Amino acid sequence: MKALIPYKKKNAKSRLSPALTLEERESFVELMLRDVVSSLQEAGVKEIDILTTPDNGVPKDINVNVVLNEHDLNEAINEYLSHEKEPIFIIMADLPLVRAEHVKDICSRPEDVVIVPGKGGGTNVIFIKDPSNYHVKYYGSSFLNHCNIAKDRGCSVYIYDSFLLSTDIDEPHDLVEIMLHGHGRSKEYVLDRFDMETGKTRAKISSSNA
């Protein structure tokens, strides 16, 4: 089994701009990537490919393979899948709450395809046992897209329900979830950078400590 992580660092996470500058966002996405890679390695994944473009540098000290492709997300992943014959675990780089146990649970499922839905109809993880019989279609309601693709291809599907894996970090209020449930470098960064306010409403980040 191999893992594939699509990764974008340049001008990343614009919706976090109310809380983080461009430079801080680019540093932060790298920390989230490191946490995702760490959880995959802890789960026993031996081969990890990071799919990116030449202008999105992957840190050289991370023990991964870098796959360069300048096409858009769907075309790049589908081109990758067309050359693969073993099961592929596709996970987004903005899921720092992932744990090794999640990876092991998903990969132990007997179904042909395991899908982890994200917020707002997105797809955060897809585990595909036969890449030659599947393709991806992100953007829009990609969760429904991926369910329908599996149905059209005659694949059995399991929807993996996980709060931690459904929490992709896109907006300032998502940073609270890292403070509460995170681990690794991204949590250290957020705890150092922000305080958390609690009260009668939901917890939220406060102004920067800097």
C-alpha cells in the first residue's frame, strides 16, 4: 500500500489570512504536512508520494518521494492512478488531526473503496484498492462525486465517519480543533501563536501571542 498526498505551499490557505500572514500560512502548511507524513509512517506506510508542482518545495528532510505534475488536481491524481497497480491511500495535506489508528482502520476495511467525507461535501481521504478501476473528481461536492464513481465502476464503498479526519484546516476557527485535538508540530505552532477563549459559546482563538 502506498500513500499519496497532494500538496500546495505557495500562496496556501488564503482563508486563513485573517489569522496568519502569507509567510506564516506557508510555514504552517508545511508543519501540517509533516504531521500527516508522521502519522502515515507510524501506521507502517513505507512508501509515501507527495504530489506537487515545481514551485511548491517539499522539505528535503522528509523521507518521501516527490512527484511533480503541473496539471490541476484531478488530472494530476488521475494520471498518477493510471500508473499504479497496488492500493493507494490518498490523503489531503491539511489533515493534521489524523492518527496512525485512522490509517490502519481504513486500510483494514474489506470494501473496494473507503471514503472519508470532509466538511461541506468535500473528500478528505480515499483508499482505493484497485486504482486502475477508479478515478477522482475533486471540487464541488466531491464526496458525492466519489460515491457515484464507485457505484458506476461496480466498487463496494465504505463511508468512514470520523470527526478528526473530517476536520480539514481551512479557516481561523478550525485552528481551535488543532489546539484541542491536535498533536505534533502543527499543534505546537498554534499553541505558541494563539490563545483559546472559552465561554458560553464555542471555543475560539484569541489574538496572537506574538
